[in-house]
Amino acid sequence: MTEKPDSQENLERSIRPVSASFVVVGANRSALYAASWLKKAGASIVGAPSIKEGAALKKTPLALLVAGDAIKDCQIKGIDIPVIFFWDFEVGQSGIGAFASAVSGVSSVIGKTESAPGILPVHMPEKWTGIFGASLALGLLFSQPNVKTEKPARIDVSAADILRAFAEQNSGNHAGVPYGWRRNGLTAVEHGGVFPQGFFRCKDGYVAVQARSRQDWAAILSAFNNPVWSEDKSMQNPFKLSEDDSYVLPHFQAELDKRNMKDLLEAALESGAPMAPVLSSLEAISSKVFRDGFVEASGELNLPFIIRRNSK
């Protein structure tokens, strides 16, 4: 029997750990997240108290990963290997990802219309910075080491820059104008151009619905058993519905109100509708949403504390 080239066994056999070493200087969230992902990829990670000492290690690292806002000396004069600086806030500025969320404009759209703006949760800005920096570090494996320049390569990766690029990418609506970039409660402004997009109440909680096409909308209607109101031609174009949801939204909400989160998830899985329950971390754990070992490996939740607290 001929083995398929895209089989799981062949896929696993084709994955090789990264044969490279990196030095981490200082410690902030972004740099530590980067180091964590590089280590998972198989790279060797060691720490050093300064940039100079890190570059002088016996086994020359591929690059130095520097927590820019956590060390005093950021000078790289005389260093002939790439140096990647990680900033939890802005380049050259001490701070945290919450500050980056604010100055980038991302916070402007988080929260209820009448309330204060919010921030991205669970250190998301620092995580994105770490992922981006780790990707740049891995990209050095494909660089030309024999090409020398007058100055060593210095790369600055900051949470504020990354989030600003995200904000600019999403600040325009289907008309290409930025007026849609504002806080709008639980649903996207004009549903992001395709109805529906947002968090919606159901019988026992909330569900997230994220339609991006006519096919998605058809799958959602299928999950509702194609109610009579959906047969009207005016209800079949999700792009037009996004411009004015005043007529479709009551019908849509009425369908959700008939069903609980479990029923909606089962219907979505059957029809392919982009719809899923909104769960707290503890609810997600008890519902076995995560793959085995994910929560423990992520370090985001203190499981022993949660278990003790809920066993009282």
C-alpha cells in the first residue's frame, strides 16, 4: 500500500527542531514570550546579564534577544551579531502592553459605547510582540552570514508599533473610510461589512458569531433550520444587511433566544456556521474545550488555585 505523502506520519517526520542558539538579555514579557516559543521550536536559549557578555559566549549565538526596557545599557557598538530589542510598550520607553493598547488606538474600540475604553486581555500585546520577534529571529536562519555591513543589525520590535499596524489595518470599513473605528458595544460597527459579527445573547449566555461571506450566512440560517423569515430575498444578502440591521436583528435575536449555548454549538458544528459559545476560562476548562496539556503549558491559569477555590 502506497503511503500518502501528506499523511500525519510523514508530516511529523518532516518537522525538525531548530538548530540554533539565542541569548536572552534582561527580562520583560515580550522577550520571555519570544524565548519560550523559540525553545518550543527546539532552539537553545541561554541567559546573559548584558549585551556584551551575551555576544562573547563561547558558542556564538545566532542573535541576541534583548528586553529593551529592562536593561540599562542598550548600546551594541562592537557587537557583530544581530540584536533584536523587545519593547513591551514603545521603542525606548518603559511600559506595559496596556499602554501600547491605548496609544495605538486599539483601546478606542474595546468596551461599551458609554463606558471608558478597555485594553486587550491576557498580555496579548506582549504575546504578539514576542511572536513577531521570534519569527524575525527564526528568519535569520535564512540570512546570508557572509555579507558584512558597517553596522551590526539592530531590530526593534515594540507592542505599540505592532498594535498600531493592526489598528490601521482594521480602521477602515467596506467604504474605505475610518469613521467605523469606534466602540460599539458587543457588535462590530456595521457588523464589519457582513452580517452578523459580534457577541449575541442566547437562552443561557452569549455566543460569538463571525460571518465573513454569503456562505457563512447561509450556514447560520441552516443552523436555525432556515426559518420562514429567511426566505425573503431581502434577508439573503449579508452585505446589505450589515448596513442596516434594524429589520433582520430582531428575527436573528429571536432565533438565538430559543436556543442554549450547547444546542447552538451542536447546530453550528453540523452546518458549518461560524458560531460558538462565549465561555469563561473556568467554563472552557470544565467543558474540555482545550487540547490536553494546553492550559498547563500556557501558564495563563493557576489551576491548583482554581480547584481549591471551587472545592470550598
